[in-house]
Amino acid sequence: MPYSSLLFILYFLPITAGVYYLLRFSQRFQNVWLLLASFIFYAWSKPVHIIFLLVSIAANYCLGLVIVRRQQKEVSAKPVLTAACVFNLVLLFIYNYLSPLAAGIGSFFSLDTTAVTSILAPLGIVLITMHVISYLVDIYRQDVKMDTNPVNFALYISFFPLLLGGPILQYGDVVRQIGHRKTMWGDFSQGVCRFVVGLGKIVLIADAMGLIADHVFSLSAMSGSLTSVPAALTWVGLIAFTLQIYHTLSGYTDIALGLGRMFGFRYRENFNYPYIALSITDFWSRWYTSLLSWFHNYVLDPLTVRNSSHDRLVRNMFLMWMLIGLMFGGGWTFLLWGILNAALLVFERVTEFDDLSISRIVRRIYVLVFMMLGWVLFRTADLYQLSVFVGNFIGANGNGFFSDTAFMIIREYWIVFLAGIVFSTPAAPKLRMLLISKNNGWTRIYTVIYPLLMGAMLLLILIFLVRSGYDPFLNDNLL
Amino acid sequence: MNFTRRAQSFFAILFIVMSAIFSILNFITRLPLFQSKLRQLPEGSGLNNVVGMVDYVANSSILGEEKLIYTHSQLEVLFRKKESGGFEIIKGNNGELGYGNFYPILTGHTEEYALRVSRFRDYESSRGCPLIFINAIDLYDRENSSYAADLPINDQNAISDAMLFYLQSYDVDYLDSRKVLKDSALQPEAYRYNTDIHWTVEASFQVFAALIEKLSLGYDLELDPDYFYRNPDNYSKTAYLQSYAGILGQRSGTPFSGWDDFLFIEPDFQTRFTFEYRKDNIDYTVTGDFNEALINHSYLDNGNLYASYLSGQTPWKRIYNELSQDGPRLLFVCDTFAMPLISFLAPMASEIHVICPSADRTLDLEEYVMAFDFDFVFVEYYPGNITEDRFHFFTE
């Protein structure tokens, strides 16, 4: 059930929030209710996958208890932790990576691998695995005391605002909130606004940009004998994807933070206008920060021993980034994307890039060029498509430069491109700060205008959602 | 900061009040639709099917959707857009709508479908029943449609060409409506509605007349020796001016699509039929003259004028001609393009069976044709419907 579906907005969310606030008298009941709602949310797309979730919750809860008990008896819990991590990673591998691997092997050796490739990954399996590993490691390290209430643990794993995207949690950050949190009206109202902003990013910007990017990348994938994709069109497609990926991921973050806030949870910020970064290092301190923080905490730190050599640090950095790449998908292009980022970060550290006297504009262009190059790796399905897209991009495939289609796309979607670019920068919060910094007439106007603008955006979201799913002949098959 | 919080509070209150009212009203008004769709699910449907149905209905139909679509359409007009819904629909220079398509049209699948039609023909021929394939027109007319060159035009004529080529190679007879209309007295702008995928009722009448001619010349089947049924003067015509928005118009919204004129044609001579059809697993029977039996007045009333002929697409329907039992017994395997055409044929036939394979995949066409002796079989599709779900018959 996507957050940007009418079913979620019109039925699931109002019922979940309504009952949640009716149960104000007991946080336990509230948590049980949120857990039940999360199970329904999880099972909605494929009911049978709830079994995976329940098994994962039960197994990891017990493994956590075993770790704590062994530590209480002063017996090493490391073998249990290792076994638990392996168990979760094997599950992740089976569901997420076995299928593309089997497909590759099958096509190479002409084998029928349908039984394996037809395995569908359960919803949010990557995020769930990361949350579980954080829980196991945090209690093993005794960074935080385990909450032995199974409902609270199950809610940590399966809370619906975090299942489709948003920040990656670390157990230590949220364990206390699950059992002891206060939901104030201010939290709720901020959460509502954040949720609507996230929806707006996804429905009004990311979906449209995604549509354009999909067409261009698909055309590029089949280009050659069937069709030719001029360079200008690939540029437009790449810009569209650059805007799509930012507004999708930051939109999901806004939704997760907003929904969490509505139910009293506070999560860390995840995005801070990364496309205005002045270096790749700066970019990664603004883009999906919870991801990097998680990998630093649970991958890089354990690999780094005291007095590690530079070579070892560089090796660990590459290893971590390759894993980050593989987290997003099982293809070679994701691996290359990880390697590219590691190489850029190492390059910046070696050259002390931040201290070089380079103008801000040049720095921003450098960041955008390399990040967009990275997005090509991220978006293309395989190395062949990558080579075709890059060839098209620089006009090396005899594909020409000018494209009527590219100009047509800009003509039809200029307003979305413009909104996508403007809202990738801190222009809106700066304008808001300007309006409210001095307590004058503008501030009062802002107080009136803001709810109206948000209401208009919500209406616009509803209109676009209805248009995308509208079936005027739901009652009658007229074709 | 207080001002920010106050502004957020105002919006949160607005959000709660509006979403609560809207959600409750929406649920109450959609409940009958949920119940009706639930009843339509086959017996023993699993949880997956129920969830899928609830999901589909909840996301496809909400309170005030026509107004929201209308507003969306107005926004598209405001921004002078020539496409709607992410290139789902594109607009031509003369207001005609078409589907958008960025990709090359592939025709490889047509050979298999032509082969299936030929197997169907072979089976019926062995029982002395000929078969003709009728190719309906595409939305895009290579000679007359006019779109801005940069729009992603969906020209499916290549599918028609390939299908007819393979049918010819399998020696299956066909009627190409593109040629029929080109040779007719109709102006090209009257071939199809701007807002709909269908050909106009007038165009359908031209194809009906050409079919009668073909049966007479090619098969010695004289259905209209006196040129009575093909004479347009024997039909009454009702014009619905600027009041028809077809499939494309309703999806994109009328500010974007505009309106079409609709010419409703019905016989001006005596007719009497019994019309049976199955819809949503319920069987209906209507008896009366052409207007009473074959025209669904609820569609006329709600603006779905084209679907008023034979109630649009239903999985199965049968027309008994109460005034003549001497005519042939016909079978149509078709999409909705054929509905006016079949209606015009009905006074000349004793009985017409109509099957729309895509509307009911469980209906076994091979078993069905074994149970009846037909005098003639017609397979009719528009090129966009030359797809697997329309040709799941005689697969081996």
C-alpha cells in the first residue's frame, strides 16, 4: 500500500490515527494498535509475506534475548551475534539477490531458473534487515538496554511509516521512544505538514520526473536498430532522474518523519539539500545521512582497528561503498556506483579538496556532474545499457544531438522541472525565515497564507492521484 | 517560531476536519460499489483477490472524481498542454485525441494470432461455416490525422497491416475497414470521434453496408437483395450535438478533450428482438423493437452514447430476431467497435451470438462453437486490441 495511494490517505491513515488517539489512556494499547495497523499495511501488497515479517520478528527477538542472557552470565555472546547476523543476511540474500544471480547464471548456462527468479522479495526487506542488525549489534555492544517487551520490538521492526523508505533507524535512537513517548498537538500538526510536503514531492514532482526518466532510459535501452535517442533527450532524461531520485527519497523521508511525528516519534533528519553541496564529501553529509551513519556504525567502525594504515582505511572505505551500492540492487552497475563514490571521497580526502581555492560555482558544477554520472550507473539495468546510455549521452552512437522530443518534454513539463529544481534548493525555507524573522505584517500574512497554500497543495495531490488511478468505466467495460 | 507553529496548527485542523468528512462521505458513497465488486469475485476467491479488488476500487473511484478530473483538465488547458496523464493521451491539431506512445510498434505477435484465427476458420469450414476477419480502424489515420511532429504518436496501423498480411498468407478472408471508409462518401473527420477510440456510428454503418456487399459477392449470401437495409433513408437519425465525451475524453477531462457530436442511428422499419446478455455474472433478457431491445437507455442517459448499442462490452450476448427465422445464424468474436454494426445486421439474421473474449477469460470459445451450428463467423478487432487476451482460442 503506497503512502501516495487514495486507500492509504482516505482510509488507512485516518482510521489508524483516529483509533490511536482514542487509545490515549494507554501507550501499551496504542503500541498494540500501531503494530496491528503495521501488519495490515505490510500484508496488503502480498498477504503471504507477513509470514516473513513474523518469523523475522520472532527469531530476532529470541536471538536478542539469548545475547542479553549470555552477557548476564558473562558468557561470550559473539557467536550468537554472528549467527544472528548471518541468518538475517542469508534471508536478505535469498530474497533480494538470489533472483538476479540465478537469472544471470541461467542465461549464461541456458538453465531454467524460473523457480528461483520468481521469488518475490518481501516489502522493505533491506530496511528491516538493517534495523534488525542495528538492534542485535546495539544490545551486544550494550550501547542500549534491550526493551524486552515483544510488542515494542515488533513495532520497532515493522512500524509502517518506515517500511517503504525514510531514514534507517538505529535501535539506540528509538528504543526509549517506543515505550515512553508523549504525543503533543504541536508534534501532530508538524507531522501532518511534513507528511503532506512529502506526498507533494512524490506525487507532484517525482512521479512526473520518473515518467520522463523511465521513457528516456527505456528508449535508450532499446536504441540501435529500433530507435535512436539523441543526446539532448538523454540529457533531459538524466536531469529528470536526478530530480526524481531526490524528491522520491526525500519525499519518503518527509512522509516517514511526518507520520512518525503524528504518532509521537522523532527521527533524525535524512536530507539537507544535497544538490547545493560544495564537494562530494559535503554531498554525502547531506544525502540520506542515516544510511551513511548506519554503515559507519555497523560496517566501517568494526572494520577499522586502532592505528589502521592509510591503505587499510582506503580498502575499508571501498568495501563499505561497494556494500552500500549492493544494498540498492544486485547488479554490476550498483557496485560501480559504490566504487565511484568511494573513489571520489578518497580523492577529496587525499587532495584536501575542501581547502582548495575553487569557486563555489565550479564546486557545485563538479558535484552535480559527478553525482549525475553516478545516477546513470544507478539507473541503468546492466553494463550494456550503461554503455549505450553513455554513448547516447555524448552523441557517440551516431544518434545526433537535437531532439524534438526533448524540447516537447520540456514544453509540456517545464513547470514540474522548475518546481523540482527550486525545491531541491533551500529557497522555500529561506523565504519562510525571511517572512517570520521579523514579527511584522508579513508574519501575520504568512500565518494565514501557509495553511491555504498547504490546503491547495493537498487538493492538487488529490487531483493528481485521482487522475492517475481514474477509471471512468469502473462499472462498465466499454472497450 | 510561534507563527510557524500557529500556521501548522491551522493547517492540521483543516486537514483533520476535511479528511475526516471526506473519508466518511467517500466510504458511504462507495460502499455499494465495493459490495457490487465483491459479489462479482468468483466463488472461492482468495484473500489476494479480495485485497486486490478493494485496492483497485479505492484507488479508482472517489467522491467527486468527475470534478477533480475536470479541474485537472482545466490545469492542462491553462498550461497549454498537448498531452494528458503523462503522455497517456495526446491531442492533435484538429482536436482529435490519441494514445501516446514513445516506443516502436512491434508486430511479431500478430502472426500467432492470425494462425489462431486460421485454425478457427479451419474448424468452422469443416462444418460448412465461413469466417471473415474485420479490421477496425486505428485512432491514427496516416493520411488524415494531424499531430505536432514532436508528440509521441501511437500509429498502430502497422499492426493492422501485419495482421492482414498474415491472415492473407493463411488464406483467411478479411474486410479492411480503412479501405472501406476511404472508398465511402464519408469525410475523413467523420470516421471517428475526437474524444473516443471508436469509429462513429456513421462509419460503422458504412462498414456494415460493405460487409453485406462482401457476403453477397464473395459468398452468395444475399441478405439485402433489395438494398433496403443498406439504404440510409430507412433509418432515423438523432443528433446529440456537442454532448459526447468518449473513453479518451472522460479520462482526460472535457476541458482538455472538448465534446463530440453524436449521431444516433436506428431503423425506421418494423423490428422485434429478444436480446439476452450477461453482465457482472447476471443474465438479462429484453424484448422489444430495435430501440427497446438493443439500445441500453441508461447509457444514453448518462452520456455513454456509443455503449448504448448492445450495452457495450459484455462477455456474452445473443440476439433473436422475432420477425425472421429465415436469416443466417451468426457468431461475432469481437470488441466494442462491432456493436453498432451487429445492431444493424440484426434485422437480417435469425440469431446473432456475440462473444468478447477479453471480458471473460473463462469462456471456452472452442466448446461454445461446438455447441452451435453457425452459418457465418466474424472476428473483429481494432489494432490496439490485437493482444493475447482477445485471442485465447484455438491456441493449438
